[in-house]
Amino acid sequence: MFSSASLAINGGPAVYPGGLKRGKVFGEEEGQVVSDVMRSGVVSKAGSGPMVQRFEREFAGFHGMPFAIATTSGTTALHIAVSALEIGPGDEVIVPDLTFISTASVVLQNGAKVVLCDIDERTLTISTGDLLRKVNSRTKAVMVVHLYGRPANMQEILEITKPRGIAVVEDCAQAHGATIGGQKVGTFGDLGCFSFYQTKNMSCGEGGMVITNNETLARRCKSLTRHGLVGDDLSAYDYDKLGFNYSMTELQAAIGLVQLAKLDRLNQVRRRNAKLYRLHLSGLPMIRFQEDCSGHVNYCLTAVLRGNLAGERDRFLEAVRAEGILVNCLYPKALSGTKLCSGAEDRPATSGAVASSVFNLYTNPDITAHFVETCCAAIRKVCLASQEVSG
Ligand SMILES: Cc1ncc(COP(=O)(O)O)c(C=O)c1O
């Protein structure tokens, strides 16, 4: 299938022999605010410094929500969300089978059971059909992931969860600014969680945020980031619950504020890059893209191999990477295929099949139109060569 002599993997000429490179994530402004914070002398203040407070205010405001709680990462944002909901032993939490490990690991950290749910083959987000099959009286919450920047079907999800009193945590780690009917993701469920890891739609290196409109949950979340502190008085050293040290630093918050101001523009670039890939890769029957929608913020552009290339992703990526281009794979294994979750009672079928055929194209604002076009030339070359040889 990949034996054509024209392919770089077999000694043929590479599309981009030098190897494509990505650009820089941060600009001068981020550098400036970091040095301003350093000079101020306050780089961290247990989540109570002026930068963290402003970042929480502005992030909440961006979402039209009353409360935002800054954390050290997307994982710790998810962990305090699950902890604020008092999820623990005896509880079941439904998690889509195709996602980053944190969506499930925070549930396991709290001693609750993860029930893996299949995905919809077009949107690649949680399947509401399978969700309906998996809810029961022990279901305490559903983790909804807006995977690759594409909003999940919140209307159908809430129709299932609301009448049953099941909490919803939205994992928006890849979907800052994504919308459904004009409403931002993270504002539909009980708690919305974001990551500011380096690759995300907005970043501060490492960092996270929880948003909610529930004051009780918001207070619990803030307290959990500060060891279970009672109220806001750090000097009281009084605690009423088992908490964590998950407070964001002033440095992270200062960078986050700059990035938040740029977010809409950064998302526009991601969407434009995704459109360009789709244009240059149109007409290839062996590639199906994640279904698009108007509120998609294209953390990446996700493709699933089909036809004679279905299930051949690893060899396919080896061949396209040999052409000198950069492509990604989120995720090579569904959670049910990982060692951690291999004991799951159920191995969802669609997520398993997608995981062996999925790959992702970088849409990050640090890439150029030339980068996109070169990637597409290499992918087209490998796709056509695979067809040629297999007849
Ligand atoms: C879907 C998803 N959930 C959670 C996380 C965890 O975020 P972080 O890396 O900031 O801990 C990530 C980030 O990789 C993610 O992509």
C-alpha cells in the first residue's frame, strides 16, 4: 500500500526535504507583561494577586458568567470541578472514550467509576445514543468534551441529564471561544473547564480555568485550589475541606490576559487554516473530516482515514512525515485501549475504530499558508500513491 518508489519513505524525493518548522506561540506583549510582573515583586499570591483576580474577572466576563476560578492546568481545573461536585466512591461518571486522559483520570483520582461512552462518527464528540444507554441511578455526572474545538451536542445532552439530576462538566480544553447558537461552550453545564497549555487556542504555558454560574460551586472550587481554605482570608490558615495547591501564578495570569484579548483573532486564524487544508485536500475519497459547524474553533483540523486506508493511520503518518511535513495524532488510542482503562466493561466500537484512523492537521496561528499547502501536497501524494499501488 505504501510501497510506491515515489514516496520519500521508500527513497523517493521528499515534498519538503528540509522538514517544516512551526513558529513562535507568544509575541512581544506576552514578554513585556512577564517582565512587568517580575519587576512588581509579586509573582504568586495563592490565587489572590491582582493579575489572577483580573484574569478571573475578564475570563468570566468573556463568557457572560459570574464566576471563574484560575488553576494551574486544565487537568487541575477538571479535578476541582469533579471535587466541587463531591464525586467519589460509589458514583459513576460518563466520559467519552475519545479524549485526553485527564477527562477520565480526575474521576479515578476521586475514587469514582469511569463509564466510557462511544462517540458520534461524524462529530467525534460524545454519542447521545450511547449516553442514553449508559445513564443509570449511580450516574453522578457526564464529562462532555468539545473535542478538537467542535462543540458537542449540548441540547441533546442536557435533555438526557437535566431531568435525571445528573451534573455536566464541560471539558473545553480545546474549545476556547467555541459557540452553539452564539452561546459559548463552558456555559451550558454546571462547570466549564479550560486548559491554557502551550498548544491550546489561548495559552499561558500551563494553566487552567473553571467557569460556573453557581455561587456555591464557585466558592468550593476556589477553596479547593487553596488547600480547602475557609473564605478568602489567607492569613486565617483555617480549612474546612481537603483541598489542593492548584493556584495560578501572577505570571501565568498576566500572559493569559494578553492571550484572552487576542483569542477571537487567534481563532479566526485557526479557522482560516482549517478551511485552507479542506480546500487543498478536497476530492480525496480516503479522507473524511470531522463534521464542521459554525461555532467550531478548530483547535486542529481532524481527519479520519477510510476506504483502503482505514486502520492504516500509523503507516500513513510514517509515510507523510517522511515527506518532511508535520502532522499530529490525537489520540492514537481511545481511553478503552489504554492500559489504565483496559479493565473497562465496555469497549465502544466507533471510538476504537476512529482511534486507529484519526490524524490531525496543525491549525495553530504560528503556521503559514505555505506550511498548509506543503502538508496538503505531501498528504495528497501519499494518498494517491497508496491507491496506485493497491490498484
Ligand atoms: C481534552 C483535554 N482535556 C484536558 C486536558 C488537560 O489540560 P492540561 O494539559 O492543561 O492539564 C487537555 C490538554 O491536553 C485536553 O486536550
